[in-house]
Amino acid sequence: MKNSSAFLSGLILSIFIVSSGFSQSQSVSKNLPKTSAAAAKSSKAVTVENIEQDVAEALSLIESNHVVGKKIDYNTVFKSSIDGMLHTLDPHSNYFDAKEFEQFRTDQSSRYYGIGATIGDLSNEKGDVIATYIRATFDNAPAHRAGLRYGDKIVEVNGKAVLGKPFSEVRDFLRGPRGTPAKLVVERYGTGKRETDEIIRDAVSQPSISESYMIRPGVGYIAMTGGFNQTTYAEFADAMRTLKAAGMKQLVLDLKNNGGGLVGQAYRVANTFLGTGQTVFTQKGRLEGTTEPYRAENPNPETMPVVILVNRNSASASEILAGALQDHDRALIVGETTFGKGLVQNPFVLDYGSMLLLTIAKYETPSGRLIQRDYSDGNLYSYYTKGGISSDEDPTVVKPKGAESKTDAGRSVYGGGGISPDVALKPQTIPIERARFQHKLNNPVFAFALDLAYGKAVGFEPYRVDRPILFERDITGKDFPITDNVFQAFKKFAVDKYKFTPSQVDKEREFVERTLRSELVTAAYGSTTSFQVFNEYDEQLMKAIELMPQAKQLALEGAKAKANAANKRPSVNK
């Protein structure tokens, strides 16, 4: 009991010392009822000794009197205590225990440790899980090097039978530290033969850019949806070079669901499109060195028209990038109003391998807008689930909450509530009951795709994909077209084996065609390439392509405003 109390006290003490460098000591208000004994004590200045004593006393009482006794999970107690303290300050200051800190560093390195495969389970017509299967492997990952492929049924993992278990449980068996073995018994779908493979877990790339390709002649598409990590700019520069070599003259940059990350990487991406001296963002804090503008340093920026796609889950670094290009009239922002996270966190490493991520400043866009939305009510549930938008508001048209600013070309923009799009587009949604029905259809789609891929569907031999994945492929209309013959064969399969009615399948024809083709593309070219199938059904993306002339006009106006500003600067006689 004494040791655990001392541990918590020491941990709180280390955090107090870190925090005291950034805040002046304060006293608790004396305006409390005189009848309260606690009130009398609270009039004293808060000191390190007070904190250590109170924490130790509270923990001692918990250990002696709480119903769980000495079975307390101290890590959970410590973490929740510290998190509670931090969340009274702002929503984004957080405490990471040693395990979480290690995962945080791994996430920022654009990789994780495992076998490098996407898995999914298959259920029968009753909804019972038959088995978990390999859906795809990643280029040069351990699973790919071991020869695993689409449709391999996972029978055992390290001697544990996993048939009938959902993929979430099988995934836990497959995960493990780098360098440790995962001994798999798999059954090949094509032959029914079982093979044993011992795979050594290793680093698996987790890129920021999930896909980049020429979506239309002259129009490049980059899906920067995986956050801003250590490799983001390098991935972006490589994608730009490849697409320009393929004839790209216009760009759609997809930041939907990009939750942010390393701001330095967002700065470097923005620097690609902004000229030397143009502000990318300004950081404002109370500490020395935390208030300064960050300006572009590119004498030859890209001039092609750019459309940026955003939604309510675009946050932090992605908002800095979108805000910078919007304020300089350099990109047309399309979609929904973004999340509104504009606080700067700095990591402070603590004792015991833990880490404090503490907010030290706020971000402003080049025009002076605050990105951060209001969190003064302290309601974290509302802050994270609603994105600051009440249920009766249209998420694409959020009323400005902050002061008005002007872009370089004189357009009005507003702060205090994320980045509002130049062109608002509602996301595609369907009723929950329809979504549940489509989820049930996924099983016959996967089962039929397996038969097609392994030549078990008579008359559809061209759809056979009994080979390893070919990566880095951009699909064309000739790749696995879902013709009427294919659809009718699937419908018969779903009716005979999964007891759907023909009318039920007909009503979801578009869903079936899209999902079935995506499965076949996954089998042949990998899971990231399969996103190209879904993109053709993405109404926001298709609209973004249509808006390219508007993006081009905006870029011209921004360039003109930049030139006018340069001409107005006083010359210096030498």
C-alpha cells in the first residue's frame, strides 16, 4: 500500500514540476461557506507537499475501504486521475502511460508491427462465422513474403484453433512484438490443401497516403487520409512526381477523415503550393519561442489548380493545410466544415516511461483566423461526438462563430469553428436499416468473389485470380467489369445459398456491383487499389472534379493578389 501510494505521489509530483514551468502558482478561492472544514483548508496555497499528501491519503483510503480492496488496477487509477486533471484545462492535453507512449511513437513513424495482412471473416446464411480469411497482404510485408494470398482460410495460429472465430479475435492472435513468430496453418481456397507458415512479425508500412492515381485524364488524385506522420511529405512528393510524369495538370487532394498529426509535415505539403514569404500558419503561445509565424520558403511553387476535400473528421494539421491554401486563394475547399482543432501540443517525457502531451499554444491561419472551436462548457462528449454542431444543424453549412477575416483576394472567411468549405457538399448517407441489410449482403458477396477468383464459378474463367497480388496497379474499366451475366449469377448464388429473395438483391444492385468488383480488385491488386472502385461512386469526389474550372479561376485570383501585394511593397535603394 505504501509503495503504490508513493508511486502515484511521485508521478503527480513529476507532472506538477513539468507544469509549474508553464504556469504561475494559484490559490483556491476563499469565498466558500465558513461551515465547511474542507473550505477552511482550501484557503491555503496549493503546494507540492499538499498534493503529494492528499493523493497518498486518498489512495490509502481507497485501498483500505473500497469494495475491490487490493485488486485495484493502479495504472487505470493513475491514468484517469491525471487525464481528469488535464481535461479541466482543454480537450487535447493528455497523459500517455508507458504502453500508450510506445504506441504513440510507433503511430508517428508510419508503421506498426505484425504480419502485414488484412483479414475478414465469412458467415453462413444463419449468421454463424465459418472462418477468418486473408483478404489482402501488403507489399513486401511478412505475410506477402510468406506467400499468403486472398482466400487463405486461417485454421490455427501458434497452435490455437481459430476456425469459427470472428476476425477481431483472430487479429489478437496475429499481433505481437517485432521479431516474434506467428505460426499459421492456412487452407488454400483453390485446392483445399493445408499449409504451415512460420511468419516473423516485423515492421509494416502504414502510409499517410492510401492511394494516388490519375482519376481522369489530366486530373491526379491523392488520398492523404492516414494522418500526418514522419513520412507524409516524402510520400506526397513521390506521388506528385509520379502523377506529373503521368500527365497531371490538376489535383484533387483528399483530406477527409485525416485527424492530423505532425504539423511540420503539413507545413511542407503547404510549402509545395505557396511562394517564399507567404505565411502558412502562426503559432501563438505564452512561452518564449512559441509565438511566431511560419512562412513558405519555395521560390518555384506549384501553380496547378487544386481542390481539397474535407469533412467533419478533418482536424488539426489537415485544417492548417486547408486553411493556409484557402486564405491564399490557392485551393478550392470542398465538403463539410472541419472539426475545429487548432491547439498545439508538446510532448514532455516523464518518469516511468510515460508522457504528458500538453497544450502550449494555438494555431492561426494566414489571415488571422483561429481554427480551434469553443470548448468552454467542458462537455467532452459533445465536443468529440458532435464536432461542435448541434443535431438540428446542417453539418455542411455551419454558421460562422468567430471574427471575419479576408483571403488574399478579398473573400470573407471566419474563425473559431474549423475551416468552412468554399463549396459545401453533404456526405452520402443511407438509413440505418438499409446499412444493416447491406452488411448482411457482404457475406454472399465475399463467398461468390472467392468462387470467381478461384475458377469455381463455371463460365466466368476470365475473373480467375489464383496468383499473388500485383501491387502499384491503376485499374481501368476492363478490370473485372460486373456485367449483367455476373450479377445474375451472383443473385442466384445469394438466393440459393443465403436465402435472400431476388427482389432484395435487385434493390441493392449498385451496392453488389461495387462491392463485388472491389473484392476482385483486392484479390488481384491489393486493398489500397480497391479504393479506386469506391471512388467512382463517391459523389463528393466526382463533384470536386467538376469544380476544377472554379479552382483554376481561384488560383488565378490568388496569384494576381500576390503580385499586387508584391508591387505595393516599398523598394529598397542599395
